[in-house]
Amino acid sequence: MPHRDQNEPFQPGDSQARQREYGLDWLRVSAFSLLILYHSGMAYVSWPWTLKDTQHSQVLEMVMLFLNRWRLPLIFLISGAGVSFSLRRRSLVQFAGERLRRLLIPFLFAMFVIIPPQHYIVWLTYGAHLSYAEFYPLLFRQVPHPHHMWFVAYILVFALAGIPLFAAVRSDAGRRALAALVRTLEKWPPLLYLFGVPAVCVGLFLEPHWPTTFTLINDWANLCGGLIYFLLGFMIASERRFLDLVTRRRIELLIVGLAFAAVHFTAIATGFTDSWPAGARALFWAGVGGIVVPTGFLTLGIVLAVLGFARAHIQRGGPWLTYANEAVYPFYIVHQTITVAVVYAMLPLTIGVWPKLAVAAGSTFAGSWLIFELVRRVRILRPLFGLKALPRPVTVSEIPLNT
């Protein structure tokens, strides 16, 4: 294999650069759409969230308990895979600049513009009587919580801090090592499940000491749990045979994930671990599916199975996919503020959980779509929402004349 400079991007003629993973593109769109639905339901379950309604649903809670064992690891995995695909077209320096533009700028914009209305609504629910203009300067007497934008901050940290690792994997030695790893996994199939062990260690050793904060500070369990799946996504997407291996074993992985899900929810329903020694109980929950941070083989099995099914059954793109892929990031940035506002407006109503959930989800999608349609058309707004700049219009003086 000829030597390639680690800072040299893949060339357009490279076979890897030509291969578009449409299944992963659709999976990204679906995962973030599911996130919007999930956040719309957070007001109507018993565990804490930004804003809570007094009406709850046990059925909804069980569905969301299942989803929250794998939805965030899936998004981290997709984000890590996205880094691998991005580096096929960019040098490491270009990649760092692109991440700063598309992650840091929207994060700062959101912290000063998108997130404050959520804090204001929370203040109102606690009985505050002040206008938004009076409230806004009070918010910054201390660093405000990032709410849902915590994910963007974590991905930015992972992407920049991981550059030395990305460079190592892209080197000739790194490619050979990754190829050798995949050959080993093909020869010894059970070894694939060792990728679940680091997350089990997070649940066993970190989570008891560092509760989730979503603020990068003293959030070691949540941070490491996300990092594990981010790096796993990067590794899998960096070697096509790794992607193919996961795709071939998708049914097996789904069975494993659902089997551990059955154990997980049986244990919740029956409480059969309640009398176990503390160490054994902690090992059980970390190994099965986790308590707060998603860990264990429930998570690994379902995340990899979903990845495999997406690749196996989706091989076509099209204009809808292009449109949806561009919309994902602006939708993510604005969606929770819309959800919180709609949930707040419905607090006095007693129409039931499911109608409220439908209104919250529908309004969030509609509001996010309208904002996206505005943002994508206004050149100055696009970078604030992580969109690529529109091509510069050609001036009359630049038009070549026939001679």
C-alpha cells in the first residue's frame, strides 16, 4: 500500500470516498426524529426533566424506559461514524476547522438565544413575575445549563480531543491494525461482545461516584459512556469489512439485545435483585442495561442491530434524504425550546397525556420545520444553525464572454 500523509484527505477517486452509506444517513435522520418524539414525552413520565406536567402515563414510561437504554448511544455511534466519513474528504486541519464552525458557533448561539427561553419558562412555573427582558440578564449571573445542547458540546470535545487517535487510525499502521481486528472478529465471533465491556465498567465504577450532570464538569460516567460509542462508531465506519460484519450479524445482535431487554424489565417489574449484595446488584445492572447511563449488552446489541438493519435494507438516497439530512441539525437546535413552550401552554389543560403528547410532538416538528425553512434561505443564519454556507453568487463581471 502506498504511503498516505495523515493530513491528506481521501481523493475523489478513492473507492471509499465514492461509497455513500445511505442506510446510515437515514438512520441519522430517524434517530434524531426519535429524539424529538422522546423529548415530547418527557413531560408526561415520572422522572425529572426541564418541565413536568401533572399528568403521567405508565405505558409511555415503559416505552421510553426501553428507548433510553439505546437511543443516545445510537446517536453517539452515528456521530462517530460521521467523523470517519468526514475525514475521507478532509485533512485533519480542515476537519478541526469544520467542527469548530459547525459545532462551536451553533452551541454559543444556542446558549445565548435558543436556550434562555427554556430557563424563562421554568422560572415562570416557579412563580416568577418578571418580563423576559428583566429575566435575561439575570440568567448569566452564573453559567446557565446547556439543556439539550450538552450533546453538541460533548461531540465537539470528542471530535477535537480525538484528532490524534483519528490520525493514528488513518495511518498505514492504523489501517492494518483495524483490518487485523476485523479478521479476528470474523474468526472468533463472540469477541464482538467484548466491545460492551468498557460501558459495563462505566456503569460499575464511574456511575456510582459521578451522577449525570450534562455539563462536562464532574460528568465522568455520562461523558465516558458517550465517548465509548462515539469511538466505536468511528472504528466501525473506518473499515468497510467491520460495517459488513455488523450487518451480517444484525439478527443475532437484535436477539441478544432483546433478550437482555427482557431480563432488564423483568428485574424492574419483580425486584428480584433487591436482596442481592450491593456489588452483585451493581454488576447485574451494569451488565444488562445500566441504570442511568446506558450500559451493558442490551445497549450494545440493539445499537449494532439497528445499524446492521439500516445498512442491509437501505441502499438508496434521493432528494428527500438530502433535504432531511440538512434539516437534522437545525431541528435539533430549536426543537426542545418549542417543546417546552408547547408543554407549558398546555399545563392548565386536562385533555389527557396522549392528546398532549400528540400536540407537543406535532407542534415541535411543525415549528422546527418552519424555522429550518427560514434558516436555510437566509445566508447569515445558516452558520448559526450549523449549515454550510451557500455558494457565493456570481457577479456580472465574473461571467465569461464569448470572443
